[in-house]
Amino acid sequence: MARPARHITSSFLLSRLGQEATARYRQALRPLGLTAQSFAVLKVLHAIGPCSQQDLGSALGIDSSNLASVVAQLVDRGLVGRERDEANRRRYVLQLDRPGLDLLAEGLETVADGEREMLNPLTETERTDLFALLSRLAATALDDPLLRGDAEPARHP
């Protein structure tokens, strides 16, 4: 027998919606040959510009050994450039190369398509309100550099 709806909590709904959003996110990126982590690397490199692998790892909160593997794959695909730092020859500087920027743009549009589909039952006002509420929760509950600052919902035609 199904439990009455009154026993469903906000946490449960957020968890289930998070699972669905993650699945859609991964599904959207798969045809582009990107994982969620590799897409995050492209997004952060675009946001912060050239940086050391250590700084990138700190910004992403990704373990350095995992990041090294992801970065190596992106470098091999010509999406990210890696050069010795002139100021400190022991470290590398990473930057988003033109093919990486192009793929990032394609990925952002593909992910946005999936988000539009998921949020389709909501009006534009409800989407804006939802984003504002989620942003407030994320700002207090998560320590994620991508969520810091004055975020605005992505606008897609």
C-alpha cells in the first residue's frame, strides 16, 4: 500500500529530483564525449581563466589524482592547453583552448535543453522563483565555488 503524500518530505523530493537532474545532465553530455567532471573543468577554466592544476582542483573540490586523469583526457582531445608556468617551472598552467570553448558552448546548450524539458511544467515566473529559492539554499548549504556570488538563472531562447 502506498504511503500518503504527507509523509513525503522536501529532502526526499530534492533528492529524487537531484537524481533525475543528474541523470539528464550526464545523458546530455554523453554524446559530446564529456563526463560531469570534464564538463565542470571546462566551465571552471572558462570562469577563472588560466590557472594551475592545483588551483583548478581547489576550485572544483576534485581529488588531485582524479583531476590529473580528467585534465590529461581533455589535453589529449585538444580542449585544454597545458604549458609550463614561466614564473614557476615546476608547475603547469591550464587554459581552455578554442575547441574546448566551442565544446563548452555546445554542452551548455545541450544541458539547457534537458533543463527546459525537466522544468517544462513550470511557468517562467515559477522557474525564476525556483531558481531563487534553490540558490538561497545552495549558498548556505554547499561550499561550492561555482555557486558563490550573485548567480542568475541561465536564459536560453
